[in-house]
Amino acid sequence: EDKSLPAPVRIKLDDTDPAKIKLGNGSDVKGTRVRVFGRVHRERRQKEVMFITLRDGYGFMQVIFTGPLAKTYDAITLTRETSMEILGELREVPAGAHAPNSRELHADYFKIHPGCKAAGGDDAITNRVSKDTEHATLLDLRHLTLRGENSSKVLIVRDAVEHAFHVVYKDLRMRKVSPPALVQTQVEGGATLFKFNYYNEDAYLTQSSQLYLETCLPSMGDVYCIEKSFRAEKSLTRRHLAEYSHVEGELDFITFEDLLEHLELLMCRVLEETMSDPLIKQYVMELNPEFQMPERPFMRMKYTEAIDWLVEHEIPNEDGEPHKFGDDIAEAAERKMTDAINRPIFLTHFPAEIKAFYMPKDKDDPRVTESVDCLMPGVGEIVGGSMRIHDYDELMEAFKRVDIDPTPYYWYTDQRKYGSSPHGGYGLGLERFLAWLCKQHTVRDCCLYPRYFGRCKP
Ligand code: 4AD
């Protein structure tokens, strides 16, 4: 290191973090000497010059080694993913050349910390993860594929979306709570419960925090949570995980129409908040160039209208027959319809028989419930919500209808004894929302380490 050169500028992230220099910063410090840290994303040698694209999760920087620096042993044997510290002068790229943020670092010193050199030869990352690697192997190597540009963009957008939910929920004066994951009650049917031994009692991993959120209304007002939900899904599909992030809200003293309006507002505000960060917007548009903000109000379609639509368009039910009232609209049919309509749809008023026990009947048509699914092109259902039965006797009837013993639900039924209220809520699958926003084929690519039928590693 040449100590006679000007001391490197330390680009501040904020005042509490004076030492870290991120590669996404620095377009404003062209002409100054900086110190950067990162990993070798790509490297290219050209006679006497070596070009390195350095990556640190905040951005990319082109670094140039010339003269003796390019001839050092460490430079000659440099492997991809090696992490390094580099000092040099940031300069504008010459006219006609391209580099991230239109600047490049002319290095005068670099250091590879002992033990930080990435494996080379047969074990080089490019030999373990490439275009030709088998799909199953790539899944086992998620810890390495995460470093890819698309995977990391999706996860960075995910971080922004999750943050946006918190921001918008605060704007809407909703309070965050953290319900338990280990429970003794079901919410969405026994078929997908993960059961385990809890100190010699039966317990489950939660399917939804809804029932707990409902208990918070009297003390905290409108509430939300972003927690994991678990479903023992027994098939492999593009949109089912065994563990997923569930954004759930519960609103007090509302009507069904209020619920729909809230959902529209929430989703649009979250998208606006997310896209207000230029880097995140850039990532979304790179992943999903056709992305357009959805128009409000969302299209409303009753279940019976959907059945008519499916019959008209000759999309059969799971038995290969024309859809009829009472059929569960299967994933494939739902997606065909959503893709054809090609805009967000609120599908409402499902028959009680195909929905959860807690959903109240519609006053005007007791065959159906005050329920809603929000469907998005490319993915299908991303939100499920409803009003909740608030009358004690009606709820007890509902337990009887689906043959669930209400005893373990005493804390839930008590809500109907002590100051019940008309209320409703919803759950949004974060990975499905992201699959739609980032145009990903499967929700598996929208979480860090996906868990689904047959996979619990890495
Ligand atoms: O429609 P669901 O089952 O509704 C509930 O759990 C309600 N109790 C939520 C509530 O009202 N608080 O699930 C809600 C959403 C779905 O629309 C979907 O986006 C997501 O959760 N979801 C899944 N996402 C990934 N993998 C799975 N196996 C999912 N199951 C549901």
C-alpha cells in the first residue's frame, strides 16, 4: 500500500457506520481515492490489464488492475468469488465503454485476506454451478445459486416489499403482533397440518395466525403480522410451499366491502412504496419488464360468475366435466381464467362447503359466504380473506358442520362471548405476491431456502 497517496475516502452509509464502503455508492466521488470490499463476480484478462467486476450485495463495481498489480501472484491466480479489499481511484468510464454506475476503480493496491481465496480448479464455483447443472443439484446448491444476479435481485426486492408492508401498515395505523407458531388448533383444514409431539401432547405448526389476530382486536385495534405459516402440502406445484411467509391483517368493525377496499389500497400502496426506491424499481423492471401498476378498483367477480365464465370458455373441472356450483375451482382452471382476464380479480362469495368454517353466510344468498380470493395473472390466488362469524351460536353451528371439536378453541369462541364485533381479515402469501411482481415461474425462487414436499435442505 502506497502511504504517500491521498488517504482513501470512506463513503459513509450513515454516521454510525463510518467504515463501510458499499459498491452501490460512489458515483458521486469520481476522481477520489476509495477503499472497497467485495467478491469477484467476474474477471477478464486483456494483455497487461485485468478487469474485475466486484460484487457486495449493494451493487457492482468495475475494477482495473494495470502494471505490476496485474502481474502479482494473487492477481494471476485470482478465482471467482474470492473476497478482496481494493484501494484505488474512481474514474468515469471512457466514452463508449460501459460499467456499473458508469465508473471504474483504477486500483493501486489490493489485498486478499488469508483464508478468503475462493476454491479454483475442479472445485471452482463455475464448475459447480453452471447452465448445465442438473436441476436437483442446483436446488441442493441454493447457498451458491443465491449469489446469481436474478436470485439476489428477487431476494433484495423481497426485503423491500416486506419493509413496504410495515411502512404501509403503520400509515394505516395497524399494530404488529407476533402470534405463536406452535399451536393446538387448525385454521385451514386437517389435511395440511404438520403434527408433532409437544411434551407428550399433540400440537401443530400453525397454518395461519388469523384466529390469534382476531383475539387482539379488543385490546389493540386493527392488527397485522408477518409470520411463517406451515402447510403439509403433499404435491409439487409452482405455488405451494410447506413453509411460507404469511402477511395477515385483521380489521375491526368493518363490512365486507370495507375489507375489499382495504386490500386494494394495501396492495397498491405497498407496490408504490416498493417502487419508490429507484434501485428496487430497476430490479423489478429487469425481472419483469412488462410490470404495470394495477388499476383500482380491482375487478370484482362473484364465484357464480366465475363458474359461468369457466363453462362458457369450456374449461373443465378436475373430473373433466363442465364446472358447476359447488366445485372448488382448481389451480389450473383458476390460472387459465386469471391469465385470460389478465388483471387482478377479487373473486368473492364462495359456497360455504368449499371454504373454512369461520366464514359467515351472505345475507342475500345464504348458499355463499362473505369471502374473497385475490387472483393475479401468472400466479392465481395470492390472497385469501373473509368476514368472520361473530355470533357465538352461529360459530358453534359452524364447528358442528365441519365436525371440529370446539373445546380447544375456547379462547377463540370466548371472543364471541365478550364483546363480539363484525370483523374480517385476510392472509397474503408473500412468495406468491413476489412471484407475480418479479415474474418468477415458481414461489420457490421467491424465498431464501424453500421448503416443500420432499425438500428440507439446505
Ligand atoms: O387462503 P388461505 O389458506 O387463508 C388463510 O390461511 C386465512 N386464515 C388467512 C387469514 O384470513 N388471515 O391462505 C392465504 C394465502 C393464500 O392466498 C396464499 O397466497 C398463501 O396464503 N398460501 C400459500 N403460499 C405458499 N404455499 C402454500 N402452501 C400456501 N398456502 C396458502
